[in-house]
Amino acid sequence: MRDVVLLVDAMNLFIRHFVVNPTVSNNGAHVGGFVGFLGAIRLLSEKFFPKKIYIIWEGGGSPRRRKIFPDYKKGRRPQRLNRNNDLPDTVSNHDMQIMLTIEALRHVPVTQVYVGDCEADDVIGYLVKYKLRDERCVIASSDRDLYQLLAPNVNQWSLGQKTLITPDAVIQKFGVSSNNFCVTRCFVGDSSDGIPGVDRAGFKTMSRYFSRLREQEDVSVDDIVDEAQKRAGKTALFENIVRDAELARRNWSLMFLDTSNLSASQIQKINDSFESEHSNRNKLALIRLLLREGIQTFDVDTFYMSLKNLG
């Protein structure tokens, strides 16, 4: 796969390396998240030969979603820090490595996007749907919330599974098409974000009773509710869907990635970042940064060679 646009879910990628990579600098600081992140960018570049890379940082929770549902992500377990007991398990070290990563990437031909009070998923969704709709895109993330964006020209590289998630793969695993993945989740719910679903609704069950969800034609929450209403009495699932129709409609407002959870100013910031040209290849500056931090094991030459395809 060549000439794609790569969109990296930055915090998702960073955390994966921060919790497992034991690298320590000559200064005695844990730098596994930083080193692992840059190394992963190199590997992704060597695999996909992207012509452009967008690094999308998490800007905090969505106020609009919390207004719709105050318990949104409220029950989420706190982020796990370093798994290695010999390393410092501190928030300050975590934050230091993120800032170091951001600083380093300023010397690399990638575009970083950060929008305050805006989830990375919303930024990725907006870019894929509106700014990059005519491009072949690969999203680097292990977040299933992004499966709804998959299309013939949009795939997702799972950072956990190390495999390419395609629309066909979603149908095979979940029994629903990627364009109907979000509407199905409105009934199934999402325990990781604290979003309750309809009792007895699971992906396999929804696929079995609502075969339209497997098709490429978009199905709405109201389409499912109407069908359940017509078939009420045949199974408890239909009764539950009719009873909890408002819950499913609310879940759509929480889960669907589009402009509904973005303010005009946030959209403008995304547009400004997208349109800003960034082709900095300051190898010397990155080397100086690494020396300053006491990091001598990172192969800068190989790293920049992997990015040769970037404009």
C-alpha cells in the first residue's frame, strides 16, 4: 500500500509504548513512550509509504457529550502507567514524555493537530469525511469507535492486533457493515465509555434479527426501532428496543463521528492545522534534542530515511 494519508491516534499509540517500553535515558529518566512512539512512526512509514502523516492528539473530553450524558466516560478506569516496577510510575514522567514527543515531531515532516476540549476521534472523523474524502487513508489506532469511518478508501491499522481492519473484516467479525457499525453500537452500548445499551442487544443478535445492518445501505436508529415495533411480541429484544428507543437515539448523539460534537471554532482550528504546510526535516535539531535528553540508542538516520516519501 503506497501513497496513502496516515492518520495517527497519537495518545492511543503513545500509551501503548509508555506502559511497556522500559527504555531509560542516560539521565536516568524513563523515555520508553517517547522512543517507542518515534519507532512506531518509522515502522508505519515503512509499511504504508504515506505521502502525508497527521498526528492527532487528544484534546480532552467532549463538553457537548457530557452535556448530553453527564456519566459519559465517568466510570473509565484511570490510565495505567508503567508496568515495570523498577521504573518511575508518575504522571509527571508521562506528561514530560508527551511534551518531548511533541517537541521532537516539530523537526519531522508531519502535521500535528491538537484542538482543546476535542476528542481525537472527532478530529479524525472530520478529516476523513471532509478534508480527505478523496484520498486513500489509513488510521493507526486500536479504537473501535473509528470502525464507523471504514470504507473502500479508508482502512484502520490496529495497533494492538497488528493487522489491517477493512470493511470486510468488520462484517466478518461483527456481522454488520462498517457504515452501520455505529447505529448497531447505539443498541449494544459501549462499556469502555460508560454508555449503556439495550438489554439483550449484542452484535450477533442485532445482525441476526436485523439483516439490513449487514448491507451497505445506511440504516438509522429509527429504522431499527420501527422494525422492532412492527415485530413486537416475537422476542424480548424487540420489546426492549421499543422501550429504550430514546436511549439508542441519545447514544447516536454520543457515538456518531461528524460535526455535531464540534464547535465552529474547533472546526476552524482543524482546518487551519490541515491547511498549514509542514515539511520540516531538521535532523540536526532532533539529534541535539536526543543528546540533551541523554538518548543515544535511537537511530536518527533510519528514522528520517523511512519518511523520505513525505512531502
